[in-house]
Amino acid sequence: MTYKQVNGLYQVPLVGFGKQLQSRGWNIGEHSAFGGNSGGHAPNSYHNYDEALDITWKNNSYGDYDPSGKVKWDDWTDQLGTRLAGAGPEILHRSKDASGHGTHVHLAAKNGILNFTEAQMQDFGLMTSGTATPARSEAKEKAQAFQSLREGTDTNTEQATALAETPAYGEAKPFDIRDRDVRAKGNFDPRYDRRE
């Protein structure tokens, strides 16, 4: 599943998240990608714009209990709603709206995009490793630092040494003198000059 990080939150497509929940035993409905909208929703419901899912647990392969066999299906469904807090503009479940959402979680996503914290990403198995991938801004800063090193501008000797000695720099591209202007470094050419 593709996602991107914006302002510290991870933007995840609603349909992709629904498929992830299906792979974990949840039943997904009331969306065109999951059997369609059966109707009966509020006139301006997110369901009418394919921006919401209804998520249920009952009557799946686990029966009336969670995968551990210890938590009843309705408590397990309510816990899911609590775990989704803040991910979208509407998250309704038994604890928030028992009369209309006692048996399922209603999860809405403006423009079909959910916003998860890193903890939620890990909780729902959306990250392949235990930590977040570097933010684009961090990668951009590193690329700019490498470019400064390559061009020989705005980089002092200490910064150049620190960048050159990191495994990422050495692995990214082998050193090639044609990639930098030796005049910018006082005509120092490491192929011929040795400075100690």
C-alpha cells in the first residue's frame, strides 16, 4: 500500500486501508470497492461520495470473538473505533454513537484519505518495519548537502569529511573526480594531491 508522510502524519488511502483490514479478518462494506452502498444513509453521508466504510467483525471466520478467542465481537469492534481516533473526520462506534453504530465502525475519510500517527501505522500493520520511513524533508536536506559537497559550495572541510565518511554517501555513488569542480576546492585533486 502506498502512503506518504505530511506534517508528521501518514496519509493512507481509505480503500487500501479497507483491504488491509480485510486481510486481518474484518468485514468491509458500504463502499463501491467493497460491494457497493446499500443506501439508507443520511442525505449528505460520506458513504454517498465513496468516502466512508462500515467495518464489522461479527459473522466472519472468527465467529463471535476476536482472533484470540477472548474478546466478544462487539467489544472488539468498539476497540477498533477507539484505535482509529483522529484518523478521519467521522469515526463512529458503540462508545460514540451506540444507537446508530453499536454493531459496526463507521470510518469516514475526506477525499478518500485517512491520516494516521506512526503508532496507528504500526498498530494496523501498515509499516513494514518498526520505525517510520524518513520524511521527505529529511531526504531533501541530505540531497542538498550532498549536492553542496559535490559542487564544493557552502561546505567546510569538517562537513565534507562527515558526509564523505557516511556509508550512505559511499554506497550512493562511487567517487568520480569528474563530478566536482576541483577549482572550487583550491585546485585540490585527490588523484594527485595528498594532504595530511
